[in-house]
Amino acid sequence: MRHNKILILACVFLTIPAVAQTEGPSKAPTKKPEVSSNAPASARTTSFDPALLQPTELNAKAPDVYGVKFETTAGDFVVEVTRAWAPIGADRFYNLVRHHFYDGAAFFRVLSNPPFMAQFGLSAYPEVSKVWARAGMRDDRVTQKNHRGYITYAMAGPNTRTTQVFINYGNNERLDADGFAPFGLVTMGMEVVDKLYGGYGEGAPSGRGPDQGEIGTRGRAYLEKMFPKLDTIKTATLVPAPSTPPVSK
């Protein structure tokens, strides 16, 4: 049960500091991004889609099944999302990917020895992280098991899921009873997920890895300075649902 408790507690570090801040919500940038949010990843290096500053407006219904291609510094992998498994989470993920929320984000918590999970989903931009930290969504019913290759939202208790997700390395069925509801499955490139950099280990304060509160406050600059070996997402885009067999359980 040790890893189960760690997963829940680690998510608190972003949520609590964001709620406790006294300043008002971040304002949208005064100038528009230099390029369209649909531009290639190489062009989206210094800006983000302003729509990401309005979480309540990003509420489009996802297709019944859709794919997401992650181009990362370790290689590419594809996730197939099945809306019926966890519709609330699937809709949120669809909207986040559609507006390039995950572009530039790091795999900041990779625990592979023993096999557990690879976690990501804090924005590279502090102003984006700040508004989404308050955008908790209702829990989905758990219909799938947290087996190897399944992707699931991290949470800090009931109805606290926001943008952070993790990919299971092992068969973590113990998480099912605590409400961790898988919404998709890696169908291509699980070998890429397996080689994501995990040398920093568990995050602060339990380990020497990144502090989630610092990521939320300082964004990509904090990680590039303090944890330069982390793998990151170049871009995550919607693609047709994969037709290849799923990763073995």
C-alpha cells in the first residue's frame, strides 16, 4: 500500500498551495500567442493557447474512442481513450490535448523500480497550472483495472482530479478500490514509456525528485534548472484511434 499513499499525497502539493494563494486569478497575456495552437510543436515554444486560462469553457464532448499521439524526448507513443470507461475524465483529457495543454510538460514522477507508474500533467506555464489547480472534476466510476499500460488521473481525494495523469508500469489493482479510474490505454510505444528518465526517484518531500508545488509556481524554468534530465512532451495531438493490439497485461 506504500505506493498507493504516495500517489495520493504527491498530488496534494500542487492543489494546496494553489488554493492557499491570496492573489486573484491569473490574467490572460496582453498579447496573443505568436502562432496558432495548431502550429507544429517547433513553433509553439514560447506561448500557449489563451483558451487554457478558461477551464470552464473547455467542455467539448469527446468522441467515443480517440487517439492521442505523444511526441516526447524519449520517442513517441500513442494512447487510445475509450470514453465509456470514464466519460468525465475522457472529456477533460480530450479538451486538454485539443488545446495543447501537455506540450512542454515533463514526466516529473517516474517510478519504475519496482514498476509503479510515470506521472505527468503539470503545465510548463505557471499561469496555466494556477487556474487548472482549481478545476477539480467529479469522479468517474472505476470500470477498468489499473493494469500495465493503462492511463489514469492522479488525485488527492474525492472529486479532486484536474490535469495530472499517470501511466501504470505494473499491475496496480490496489488503486482500483480507491477510485483511480483508468480512461485509456497505451496501444503503441509502451517501450518508450518504459525508458522515460526516472533517476530522480520519488518527488519532494519524500524523495529527491521535483516538488510539485514548485512546478506549479515556476513551471518549466524550475525543471530545466534543477532536473534537466527529465523527459518532456514535445507535443500531444489528437489522432485517429489506433488499430494495433493493446499492450500486454
